[in-house]
Amino acid sequence: MTRQEIIEKLQPIAQNVFAQPNMELRDDLCAANTPTWTSLTFTQFLTETENAFGIKFKIMEILRMQTMGAIIDNVLSHLSA
């Protein structure tokens, strides 16, 4: 799966979880520039991401995921392993 395919699969999940129907995923999206990105929505997004791709993030990975780009890269690394 390519990075672009991951983004396309994550887009509707993010739009739903962050309650922003027009949200476009960018690598720099984070809590600081996304008003609805809270600890709760972040956790929900990660859970839905894990379910969508059939993967499981490790706690240390989660702690390092501060941006959407980092989340996408982690999904890609799980799928490439």
C-alpha cells in the first residue's frame, strides 16, 4: 500500500473523528493547528486507524506521533513489515 492510499483511507476517518467534514490530511496537522484534536479524539483516531489497517501501535510509537505525517509514516512502516 502506498502512502497516498493510506491517506485516502484515513481521510474519512479523520473527518469523522475530528468532526471536520472538509478536513484534508496534511503531514503538519497536529493538536496545535486542529481545534478538535484533543487527547480523546487523538486516541479515537488511533484506535480507528488500527482497526482500519489491522495493525497495533506500540506505546512508544504513540508517544512519538505528534503529527498526522508521523501517524501516516507509522501505518506505512507497519504495513511494510
